[in-house]
Amino acid sequence: MAEEKGPNFLEEIVDRDLKAGKYQEIITRFPPEPNGYLHIGHAKSICLNFGLAKDFNGSTNLRFDDTNPVTEETEYVDSIKYDVRWLGFEWANERYASDYFDQLFEFAVRLIEKGLAYVDDSTSDQIAEQKGTPTKPGVNGPFRDRSVEENLQLFSEMKDGKYKDGSKVLRAKIDMAHTNMLMRDPVLYRIKHAHHHRTGDKWCVYPMYDFAHGQSDSIEGVTHSICTLEFVPHRELYDWLINSLEIFPSRQYEFARLNMTYTMMSKRKLLQLVNEKIVSGWDDPRMPTISGIRRRGFTPESIRDFCERIGVAKRDNMIDFGLLEFCGRDHLNKIALRRMVVMDPIKVVITNYPEGKTEQLPSENNPEDESTGSREIPFGNALYIERDDFMENPPKKYFRLSLGGMVRLKSAYIIKCEEVIKDSDGRVTELRCVYFPESKSGSDTSGLSVKGVIHWVSVAHAVEAEVRLYDRLFNTEDMGAIEDDFKNHLNSESLKIQKAWVEPEFRNAKADDRFQFMRTGYFCLDKESTPDKLVFNRTVTLRDMWAKEQKKG
RNA sequence: UGCCCGAUGGUGUAACUGGCAACACGCUUGAUUUUGAUUCAAGAAAGUCUAGGUUCGAGCCCUAGUCGGGCAACCA
């Protein structure tokens, strides 16, 4: 796990508030809108909100911000709850903004009575026009000075379904010339004759974000309402509403959202990838969604570690995708079971090993964890090794198998290649080798020393499987900065499906097992895997100094 | 031509709140290794956006700029 860091600015604020006796106990909330699946950026927010409460002995509510019935669905609610729990967090209360619709309506009435809100019959275009621009003040509309009585009646009629969608809105009465656009009489309620995933057809008026979020925070006694930077200008309105309503003063604090190289976080665009079948679903292992990352094989521990390492601040950031990979490897190294898998085979025949003979050779399951013990691997005279692990004419620093050269077969014997057999195209089809019986792993008396160790699998015992090799979904580093269609930036090589030959021990593989295919990468079983057809997802490759060395040329 | 945020090695985050700029990822080199993994050791890399000011002393405070981001949905 990450080293101790100094406190982030939010921890400082909470610490200060607690020490000053401002609160007995802090309450935070994680407030997703159930209109899509959670992604790694949400994981940052989850770790922050739940982590902060945990560290300071407070509590966290899970609250769905479900104020827009046309985009929200129960499927999303379920996936969000599953993801939060998978990450290792438990909420004190499961709440919905829609739980508060009655109360919120009451708040709106209160505002009208105080002369701080009015019903506006203008069209959205007219409202936008009256609003002005950031550099030009807005102007008052013709409905701004209706009487309290008239507003009360109209708002009540809005609720009763007397008006069509879009024909009227309730707006706060603040200041059309305010330098903050959000304070220019923001819309509080709009009419939507739509079915809501929880309240059904009870309502045809729904509160806007600004009139639901802060009020929900207040109702729940949330002390520290933490959101991302784009809500900074909303804070003034957040406070205005709380003050006008004279309700519990929750406070809003903002942090910079997560950006990651080669990654697109926009929910709308992720939905598009799903709808247009560019990916297999929200949980496609290439997706930055929590469900995708989970299916890819990352552990919740590694995601939490990642969120810890990236830190929390207010400046825009761009996290290297490599950091997530590092966190993935760091944990997987400790828990993954080592296995031998050959993905691009060359057949090796050991000419001095008796045909038909089989030996069972023990090999440790995880050198990082003695308690995982070892397994037996069958060895015979015909093996597969990786095509990459042989070169007829190797460069100086190559220390795998070459013609006339020696390598050790992991957990088995040292072999020497004596003959290369090729097809008519010159492609190597078979290597004929001899082995040294006295070089057996664990009881090597051969006196031979070789630099290279390679993995292998017995032809007679190998099990065929499918491996899915993933790479970044996009090949543009900063997907937030593109101006053209994001589909122009898709990486055509983000998924490669291959056959592989795996050791027979995999017959005992379980869904949650994590594996290290020795010398290649970390893998897990995909949900589509069956006992008859094993399917593996590559979570992340191993670090590869040799590949780096080769690139240098 | 407004208002609001922000600015520290390549990246991210720190700096006991005014006292020799640190940690992690990445990078380089070496050791160990029956995974070119892991582990271990060493190293390169910023003088803190700029210019002034306050101070014995400024990354931290003040002033003015510069640059980057956000704000004109009946989305959240």
C-alpha cells in the first residue's frame, strides 16, 4: 500500500471542524445519478467520501440523485450498489432524492411564500435569452413580479398536472444581473409527465439538481458535501438556498476529478460505446467502468490503493494509466497463482527422453506466499514452448533458447537445442533437443549453469483455452482535449483473442482465482468461461525489461 | 471582455502552516533470482509560472501580470 502522505485539504478541513467542535460527527454522502454505470473516476469519489468518514469515525450515505426520470433506471441503481460494495464500502443509509419529493415541494412553497421564487411561463429559449451571457447581464422577464398568491396557485396547478411539459417552471428570484450565471433566477422545478423509477406516476413536477442536492444534504445532516470542481459556481446557489430555507447548513467542498491517459470518462460517451456495440457492454474489460475493471481482473484492493496514491487536490490532473497497471500488478503479485501457459507454441521434441513416459514435477504456486503450496506438472518428451523463447541466431544479450544453446525449462530440466525443423516457408515448426537427466529441478547435480529459464507445457497433457488480450481502448493520450468524434481515436488493437495451451491444473480453476501466467501477465477467468472452454482475460502484462531492451535496438 | 477556480521534477501528491523542496509512479545503472517477474541498492530529474514587495529568512504572506480550467441544459 501507499506510503503515508500528508493530509489532503479535505482531511484538513474535517480535522479542523471536528477539533473546533463544529460537529460531533461528520456525515458524507456518495450521490450518483442512476443513469449509467460507475467508472474509475467515481471510485475516486467513493474512496474519498467513504474513506473520509471512516477515518474520522463518521458515516456515509449512499444517495441516488434521481431527479430526472427520463434518464434513470433501476438497473443502474443495482449496479451502483454492487460496485460500491465490491470496492469494500458499506453505507449507513440508502437514500434517494426522490424520498424527499414531498419535503422538497414543501421547501419550494416556503420559498414562494417568502417572495423568493416565482412561476415563469416563458419558453426555455426565452429564459436563455433573458439570462444574458457571462459578460452580459440578464434582464428581468415579464412573469417575475407575480404575486405570492398567484405563484402559489400556479405552482400547485403545475403539480396537479394542469400544464404541459415545458410550459411553466418555478424559478428562484435572485438577481438577473448577477455575475454568477447560476444566480440569475435559476430554474428550481420543471414539468415532466414521466414515469419515475421509484415514485411511479405520483409526480409530474421534478426538482432540478440545484434544488434537490443541497436540500437532500441538509435533510440528511450531511456535514461535508464533497463534489467535483465543475460545481464550484453552484456553491453560491447551494448556500443561498440553505440560507433562504433556514435549514441545516451542509457545506459543499470541491476537488478535481480524475483524468487518466488514454481513457474517456464521459458517461454519455461510454453509453454510446455500449449502445453502438463498440464494446460488449458496460462491463467490457476495456471499459473504465468499475464493472469493466472488475471483469478485467483488477482487485478492489488495487483500486483502493490507486485512489490513495493519486491523491486529492483542486488542480486539474492527468494520471498515467501506468499507475493503475502498477497497482494492479502490485497486489496480484502477492496473491496470484503461478501457472504455465503457452500462447504461441513451437513444438519441442526431447530426443533422449523416453516416448510415452510421464513425470510429475512439483512447482510452487506462489513464491510470494508459502501457504499456497505447490502443484504437480506433467512432463513428457513432447512440449510446447513460446515461439518468442527461441531464436536461431540470437543477439548478444538474448538468453533464451537458440540453436546449440541451452535453457532451463521452469521446474524441470535443462535442455539443449540440436536441430531446427522448418516448413517450406522457413517458419520453425519443431525443435529437436536433448535434456540432461541430472539437471532436474531441486536435485540438480549437472554442474551446468544457464542464464535463461522458460515456461512450457506438455503436448500430451495441455488443455486448449482462449485468452483475451486487452490494450487501451483509445490511442490518444488526452481524450478530454479532442474536438472531433471520439470514435476516430479508437485503438483497433484493443482486443486480441488467441488460443493458448494451458497446464492441466487449470481444471481446478475457480471464478475468483487470479493467475500469473509465468513470464507473460496476470489473468483471470472470464464470466463466459466454462469447464469445456476456458476463457481468460489478461488483466495486465508483467513488466518486461527484455521488451524494453529490444526497443532500444 | 465579466465572474470563479488553479499553477511545485515527465506524471501525481507532500513540505510540521514563514526555516536546507520530500514521497510514489516512470526513467537509468548495478546486485539477487529456476519468472528478463518480484526483491534490494544506487542515480538522473524541479529551485516551486513571471515581476515586484514584506521579512533575518518566502513554495507558503501581499500586489500586478502570465498561463491553464470552468460558467450562458426545463442534465447532474
